[in-house]
Amino acid sequence: MKKGLIATVILILSALVLPAFAGTDSSGRSPSQPEEKLLGDESDGSRAVPIHLIPMYPENEDGEKGFKIAGDDDILLPFSTRWTCGACHSYATVSKGWHFNAVDANAAPGRPGQPWILVDASTGTQIPLSYRPWPQAFKPEQVGLTPRQFTKLFGRHTPGGGAGELESKNPDEFMREFISGKLEINCLACHNPNPEQDQAGYAIQIARENFRWAAAASCEFASMSGSAIDMPETYDPFMPMPLNDPKKTPPGVSYRKDAFDEDNWVFFDITRKVPNERCYFCHSNMDAGSDSPERWAADEDVHLTAGLKCVDCHRNGVEHNIIRGYEGEEFISANLLAATSSCEGCHTMGRLGAPLLKHAHAGIPPVHFDKLSCTACHSGPWPGEKTIQTKTSRAHSLGIAGINKSPEVLPHILSVVFAKQSNGKIAPHKMFWPAFWGTIKEEKVTPIDLEVVRKTVRNILAKQRLPRSGDWRVFTTEHIAEGLNLLQKKIEGKAVYVSAGKLYQIDNEGELTAAEHDAAKPYMWPIAHDVRPAAQSLGVRRCEDCHATDAPFFFGAVAVDSPIVSERDSSKEMVGFQESDRFYAWAFAFSFVFRPWLKVIALGCCGIIGGVILLYALRALACIVKLLAGRS
């Protein structure tokens, strides 16, 4: 009886207590409970930058906060931004910012931007990837990339966080993940103005799988040696033991002795207003196809020339919800400054000395503002007869020593392409043509795991060497047919190959067929920079900058890129990407040929009409005079 009563009491207490702890995080706080603000999460109004003389903390083997780092420790561990910076700034809040939240399914995807481009020239692959649900981009796992593999490939041009902090679901990666650690948010990548901040070195550490050490290795008071990638799976980075192989060096960090004060605190050179140079590492472009791609031969963005910084427009608070600046962002962004930080927002309110639209656009027919974005006339390179190849930091690893500087190196990104956006306005874009092996079911194309493709297709072109330029190998339709037949034996479903805007597959008669398909459409993202001043905008010379029968804006040639040789010299007209009728665009442009005559005729007619009116006015005046004289 007594035992039953005790059991009943225990059950009642469990029912009352357990819900209170259900759903709490590591700190015991419920997700619905508002997060407590830390020292650096709320401004006290001072414009001065706080002195960041702080202790450094590592992450321990349990993923928790370790003991304070001292310069004379026997085993020196890299400082953790989660536990060092997170002492005053809410790490969880920062991780929700635009640069880190791509893996968050609840984050608003926003306007499609530049994807990560997975390239494998040996298999004819060039495919857009993104954790965000952007149209035409695939999730990394669809091509067989785990978050760890994705981080190793593309973490070089990120400020950490995101996929770099996801738990691996692959049991083969558990030990490697413990050795290399997670790629935490690297606060210094943006907020350290010190010229010794080494983002290229940061990229090298990621290639070596030194994720845990990358942030520390990039700063000015630490240096790094060794590679986690060389360590056996039994290696413990928290209790490092000597290796039998003298050629392999365990990952280790050392700090400058003068970095520590008498209390073992370290000064971090931190700025609120991020220097432009910190943005440039991930956000640089160059026109590989121009006569002079060097930066000194090109003008800088007009805003930067005027003395503005990137963060004057691309603002954010402690939540790091950075403004991207596109039209309509204010309807999906929680950032209160989104509406006033777009092109129209600044130039309507005159922020930061911006010329007002009503003065700058006097005389321009209003229809232009309904059909064109601001960037259509003011951003990107001046359109030419044919698109040119462009390189970007994230696609071509710009800024890292030893990269292939050939203009033909993959991926092949083309610009400038004037295409219609989802809001119905025409804007300049960068673009590339996807090329990948996949399966098709109910008209939906899904890429095949790249490792499966490599093992199956690579031997078809084994005798061909990869070009030193980094360009495509020579693919023929016979190679494509052979590859599809081989893949069909290894996969479930119908094997297809996507390239040059077409879908290739083997029909019921065993013949290779090709047809246009939505999955093969080029991936495009809008161009925002570099912004040209009004004197260099489209239309500044005459209307014929756009409205001529051969104007590149409508009739420029958009090159078709493909590993298939027979497709490489083909192109499509720009008007095809604007959802416009070609004949209408041509006829409207042709009308401008006669507009000077029309103006002369109109002025002549106005002169004749004016003369007739004047003649009758004089005759009327004579009648009035006579009438008045008769009355007298």
C-alpha cells in the first residue's frame, strides 16, 4: 500500500516537473522564452567603439566552454568565437543573420542571388547549389555533398557558421568531425580592420580541414601549423600525441607572447563599421573577357568613389539581418531600414547626399520606371554585341594564392544579360548554363550523386587530358550517349544530361534526343554593382542606346556555354530573356529611324498652324478695330 502511494506521488511530480524542462536548450531556457540580452546586444547610445580587451576561451572536447587561454599553457587551443565573442554578444542571434542562415528552413530566402557552383570538368558538370530554396538551384545533398564536404569546398569564401556548424549525419564522418571541429562564425572576417587579418590564410585552413583553428589562424596575433586532414581517425586534438610519421604535422596554434597582458587578456582590434576591404574578399568581380580586366583600368562604383562604404547601404544591427538593397525587400525583411536603403529609397529621400530622382530623371517617359529597374541603366558593364565571361570571388576562388588565372577557367559565368525579374522589371544579370547528369520523373529533373557520375562517366574521356586553362574537355554527342547508357545501368529512373539549355536522353529506339527543358534554363542573378554615374548611364547619348535595331539591350548575343563541342558557337538573343516579342521590339526600335523626320514634320505643322491662327487673329483684330471706330 505504502509502495503504491509512493509510486503515485512520483508519477504526479514527474507530470508536473517534466513539462517545465521539456524543449529547453542547453541553458535550461525554453525556446518560447525570450533570450536574455547580453552586454553587447543593446547599445547604450555611445558612438565610441568599446575596447575589446577580453579573455579568450576555447571549446572543450564536449563542445562546451573551456578554460581561459593563457600564453604559457602546455597545450594551446584555438580560441572559440562562440565562447569568446559570445560572452558579450548573443551567438544565437548573430547566427540568424543573412550570411549564416542559409541552412535555416525558416529563414526568408529573399531574391535569388549568386549560388555556389559545383564544377567537375572531367564529367562535364557545372551545377548551381544553395541551401536556400531558390528556383533552379539544388540542395548540396542532392549531388551527394554532406555539410562537411560542402564546407570544405566553399567555406573559403564565407565568414563561417551555416553549414560549417551542422552535425554530420554520415557515420563515416563522425571522427573526422571531432578532429577538425566545426567552422564557427568568424567575427574577425568582417570586424577586424587590422591589415594582418588574413582571409586567404583562412581559406587555406579550411582546405586543410582545420575548421576549429581557422578563425584564430586568420588573425594578426596567432599562427597555425599542421593539418587535420592528415591525422588518423584515432587522433585527439585535445590530448595531442606525437605521430610516427615525420611528414605529418598535427594541427596546432601558437599566439604571440606580447598579445597577452598580465591577466592573460588579449586586445581584439574590432570596428563596428566594416571596412570595404573585408567585403571585397567574398564580393569581387572581374570581366575576364574584356580587353583589360585589370582593376586599375576600370572605374570604381560611383558610391565608393564618392566616399561611401559598403555598410552605409548594406546595414544591419546585432541580429546581422543585413540589407541587400533590392526593390521590394522591405516587404519580407524585418530590417526597418530596408525601404530607405534601396536605390529608390536613398534617391527619393536624399540620404547621404544622394541626387533626387525628380531632378535627375526630368524628361524621361514614366514608362521606363514601370518596366526597368534602376540597375538596368546604371549598373554593371556597358552592354556589348556579345556577352563576356566574368569571374567572381566565390565561383573562382579569387584572392587565394595558386588559383588558375586563365580567362577560360570554369565555371563560365556570362554578363551582362538584360532579363525580366519576378517583379516584371528588366534588370542586368550574370548567368551560367547548368551542365549535369540527372534523372527525370514526371518532367522533374534531379541531379545524380556526383561520386556515382565520376565512377561511371569519367572513363569515357580518360584518354583526354584536362586543359591547363581549366576549360571544358571536348565532349561530343557520342560521349553523352555512351555516358547515359552506362548510367542507366547504375541508377533507378531515366538517365538524362542537361547542357546548353537542352535535355539529352535516349529514346525508345535507342537514339540520343535533345530538346529544350526548364531544368536546362540558365541560372541568373541580378547585378547591383558597379554603379555608373548618370553621365555614363544607358540612354545618356540618345534613345538609340537601347532603341536601335541592333542595340545590345534587346538584340545582343548571349553566348551558349556547354562542354558539348557542337553547341559552343551558338547563341541566343537578349530579347528572348525579357519575355518580349522580337518583332515588336525591332519594329519599335525601327520607328526611331524616322523620329528625327517626325520631329521636323511636327515642328513644320506647328509653324503652319501657328501662322494660320495668327492670320485669323489679325483679321479678327481688324474687324474689332473697325467696329469700335464705327461706334465712335
